[in-house]
Amino acid sequence: MNKLKLVGIAFIVMLITYNAAFAGAFRTITGKVTDASNNQSLPGATIFIPDLKVSAETDKDGNFSLTNLPNKGVYLIEVRYIGYISGTKTINLASASNLTFALTPTAIETKEIVITGNLISSTGKRNSTSVSVVGKDQLLAPSSNLIDALAKLPGVNEITTGPSISKPVIRGLGYNRVVTLDDGVKQEGQQWGDEHGIEIDQFKSDRVEVLRGAASLMYGSDALAGVINLLEPTSAPEGQIKGEFISNYASNNGLTANSLMLNGNENGFVWRARGTYKNAYSFKTPTGYFPNSGFNETDLSGMVGLNKSWGYTHLNVSSFRNNIGFYEPTLDNDGNFVKGDGSAFTNGDYTNRTLDFPRQDIRHYKVVLNNNIVLGNGNLKADFAYQQNQRRELPGPDPALFFDLKTYTADLKYFLHEMNGWQPVFGLSLSDAQSENKGTEFLVPAYDTYGIGGFVYAKKNWESNTLSLGARYDYIKNDGKQLFADGEEKFAPFSNKFSNVSGAVGFTHQFNNQLNFKANAGSAFRAPNPAELGSNGVHEGTFRYEIGNSNLNPEQSYQVDASLEYDAKIVNASASIYNNYIHNFIYASNNGEINTVDGTQYPVYRYGQVNADLYGAEASLTIHPVPFIHFENTFSYVHAQNQSLNKPLSFIPAASLRNELRFEPKLSTLTDAYLSVGINSAFKQSRVDDIFETPTSGYTLLNAGIGATIKIGKQPIKLSVAGNNLLDQKYYNALSRFKPGRFDQTQPNLGVYNSGRNVTFGIYLPFTVLK
């Protein structure tokens, strides 16, 4: 920890010195954005350089000015305008002058074409990784949390514990096998746990990139399945203060969600502030409410920084707090849920927004310093972060389990400017974390973990091809601490050291403007987490006793994937296939062993390792027979096999098919008007490990939505109404932790259906305070 602090302090001193020396040197670039079909100017277009976090907006004549730019360097610039295909150019600031962008009108929904989650920002066609981008409009669509909003993408699912808790799953893998990036750093919490989410404000991001496939080269341990990259809102244009207000109400559990954000820029001094509050009572299934399943969430975040000719430095702070109700099922003779004393629940109990015990209190605090400095013949990106994650399990006013995790990280990347078509990157990562047990019950020992990693990466563009390749070395050390409880050794001390070399190569080829091919091959790894190494206790909410294994080896993944994309005026289509072989796959299993704690019997789950193989496919097809009709279809399938025991892996998503017909009429009084009808179909999931779970039947859900933007004077207001599961279908999602369990005396057969009919009303109000 002290080493990380010294690195951070030294870098800040260097930053201050460098800024003072070069604050006066800057460059301004001007340009114009027009309609390619008639050469008319486009006022209000957004111009953005992602790697410098610099933005501008065109005036009434379509002109723009980007100020405080470096005097040299090659950067990707993007132009966006509603109703037009986004435009990109790679510019050399040493020679760039007056830029011209002629955008092509389109009647179809425009895709986000710039990808920043890889080491080098690029257009989607020049990026070999399989990536889906979720823009602001999709993030504003009705959903109970951030991961719920992303789970509509092909290859992306969610492990749920009711509407308040969702964990991401990419290509069949979740927990510590998916990396979540927020403010440019890995989100560090209790990723190994079943019963809590990722602790990030749902409305904080303007867009999200979901990278599918191995990403250890970029992010080290844990990125076996992919990465969720949350991107902050673009800084306001020079001299402006902008903002937005979001408000949603959902009928199923009375969810109210309100978020207010302000964003300003004055001569390169940028700032942002956001506050979000969400509150819900118990959710309702087609057969009735599930008791004490409400939650309330309070999120605060802010940013201050400088965008100058030497680069940028941004200080981000955030506070996330979520209180979640839990219910330990008690049934009467008729199978109805009752209170602990045997009395019946009333409708007032179900719709009461005050949570009963037991419940969870989850808190996450984060401070991140993001920097990008023009240095020599390149750029130095340096991200320093401190995170504190606290998880309290509250059977009453005082916590039983109480995990307190503090994490310090430093990530340094040096990007050399393009040389003979090659773009090299060198990186170094450091992490230091300490976890304490502050409660009276114990599951995971207190521990310290330390990691260091270094990599080299290069990318080359030529003609219609792109080649990327790289290698990385990581070293991780875990130290578990001894604990005696009630005169007995609860946790034995352990110390593990893991090292790994990862590599990857990617290739893209553009056959023409419509057809594009991508392929990747690489290795990835995941070091065992302290829960897998040292657990010894009852895992609350999972109804099982878990015992770790300090002799576990790292998971080693070998992956290949390929995709073909077609993008034309009437048809957009893509198809991907992949295979992921994992050596030493870690999972917990029960072989009939029982442990009795406080008079209650729990099945004992011990962590072990097998070899696993996951392969699958994803596809999408969007048809636009006429400009105002869109027929969108996506398909996902993953096959997961325990090769060592020759049976399926547990908790794998069912194959799914999503279809949506969207009508977008052009109305003189309304803009962005739409009417949609959709069908979400999940196939039967019979490939289950019958020791861990039961199969789920297939189901089909009917959804619909309507919305438009109205103007009161010059102020736009976006209104929407959406209905999910309109037929109130009874179903179990294959990844729901409330689906029926095993039929024995040690594990409750919850059998709680997923949410029933839900109608959500939404308001989105973007506004300008100062222009």
C-alpha cells in the first residue's frame, strides 16, 4: 500500500510540474459539419476526441472549434448527429487545420462506431474484439438496474436475486470472470458473492461497451469472459453548462428512480455532479408478492478536472449505497409465505417501503484520478484509484457478517504515436487490497492481496486490414489470516503466489463498405479469489456451508472467436462463433456432506477444479423494409461442459431469441416517436448439473413500448411508456437464484417466479443552463 501511495504522490508532483511548464502551449482546430446530400450545415452536432476527452458543438452555421489541443499527436475524432451516420477521421494535430465532415442521413438507428474499451480507440470495423455498444437511449429504456439494461444484448445475461440484484454473465461466465470498468478502473467489491450486484449508479454512464471474449492482455486476472466498460458523459462544450433529469416509475414493485446531473466547462476547467435515488417495495410475481424484497439506493458522484494542451487530469469521486431486503422463507400448511411468528403478510406489508430484517447494507466509495499527458512522442495514461467496499448482513440492527475491503490500484500506459503504421503500447499495473471481518459471523478470512502486471501491445492498420497482438505477465499474491473463534481455529493461515503469461492476436478485414470480418485467438487467466481459497462458513442467502481450498491453481483459458458483420441500407446482420476451453475451472460441489449450524442443517460445498469447455454462437438481424419500420432479431446460445466429469456445468443461460417490431412515424408535432412490440423467448434449459440445480422450461414474454419527444418552447422532453411481460406469464429464468432448488431437506425449494407484469413510465429532460 505504501508503495502505491508513493507512486501516486510522485506522479501528482510530476503532473503539477509538467502542467506549469507547458500550460501556455496549445492548438485550436476549427471545422464544419454538413449534410452530405444537400451540403446544408448541421447545427448542434457533437464533435468528440475520446482520448483527450475534448468536445465541441456546432453553431447555427455548422461551424465548430476545438481548443486547448496538443501541438502534435495522432488522434481519432468522431462527429455525431441524430438522424445521421456518425463520421470519424484520424487527424494529426501537427498538420490538421480546417476540418470538414459531411454526414450521410439515415432513417435507421445509428450505431456507436468508436470503441474505446480496447487499448487503442478505433472504429468498430478496425477493432477485432466482439463489442456491443449501448447508447444513452438504450440505457434509458425501462430496467431495474444497469445489468438488467445490458442483458438484452446477444451473449449477455444476468444472474438475479429479484429485481434489485443482478450480476453480469458474458458467454456463460460471470462472477470474477467478468471485469467491470468504471471511471477507467476495475470495480473491486465482493464479485465472488451470489447475492449482490456491481454497486454502480444505473444512470451514471452515457454509454456502455460490452467486450465479449478474453481480455487478460488488457486487464490482467479475471477477464476470462469479457469486460463491461462504463463510459462517463462527454464533457460539456467550452463555455456551457448542461444537465439532465431522469425519472422512472415501475408498476410491479413501485420502483421510483430519479437522477439529476449537471456538467460544465469553462476554459478547460470541467466539472460534473450527479445524484440518484431509487426506492421500491416488494416485487410481484404472477402468483403474488415475494415478501421483503424491496430496496432503496442512494448514489452521489462528481468530477472536477482540466482539459488542456498537455492532456487532461480528472478527479472522480462516487458514493453508492444500497439497502436490500431479504426473506428467509417460512411456509404455512397451504404453502403460503408467512412471517417468522407464523402470521400472514398483508398487502400493506408488501407495499411498505420500510425494509424489515434481515437485510443487506451495501456501500461502495471510490476516488479515481484519471490522467492523459502528452509526453515525448506519445501519451502517458495514468489512473490511480482508491475503493472501499462494505457489505453488512443485518439479521437485526447489528451486522452479523461485515466485510470491509479497501483496494488501491495504479495503471500506467504509454502510447507511442503511429510509426510506419504500427501503434505500440506499454503498460504497468499495480494493486494492493486488504479485507477485514468486522462482524460476529465469518465466511471468508481477512486477507491481503497484491498484484503487479506488465504488458506490451501493438496494432497495425493497412489498406482494409488490421492486425493486433500482445503479451502480458502477471504476479498475484494472496495472504489469508488465521482466526480463532469459540476456542477453535476458524480459518487457517494461507499464502499463495500465482504468476501467468497471457497472449492474444486479432485480425480484421473489410471486404467492402458493408461486409467486415473479425477473428481473435488468445489466452487468459484468473487467480483464485480468497473466498475460493479460504471460505469456512454459512453463505447467507445461498443456504449452504462453503469450504475453500488453499491449494487451488489459477484458471487458464484458451479462446478463439470469429464474426462476420454486414451493414447495409435495408439489412444489418452479424454472426459470431466462439470456443473457450478453461483448464482448472473452479467451482463448488456437494457430495452429500451435511453440516449443522445453530440447529440448521446445510449442505457442504467444497471448492475444487475441473476442465471445462464452453462454445456457442450469437447472431443479430435487423431489417428496414421502409424507413419507418425496423424489425430487430437477436439469438444467443452457449453450450458448457464439465469435461472432467462429462456432464454440464451449472448455472448456464438458456438459448434465447429476441424479436422486436418497431414503428417510427415522422410526425410534425413530435420527434423520435416510436411504437414497438417485442417477444422475448427463452428455450428450455435441460443441460444442468442435477446436483446443483433443476432444469427450467422454455417461455415467451410479450413486451411493448411507446414514446416520443415533445417540445415546450425550445425545451425537449422525452416521454416513454413500456410494458414487460404484459401477459403476466409465470416463468423461471435459468439464472434466477429464486428458481426451484433441489428437492431435499437441506435446501429450501423456493420456486419464486420471476417478476410478473410491469409497466414503466419514463421522463428524460436534457437542458442547457448556460450557453
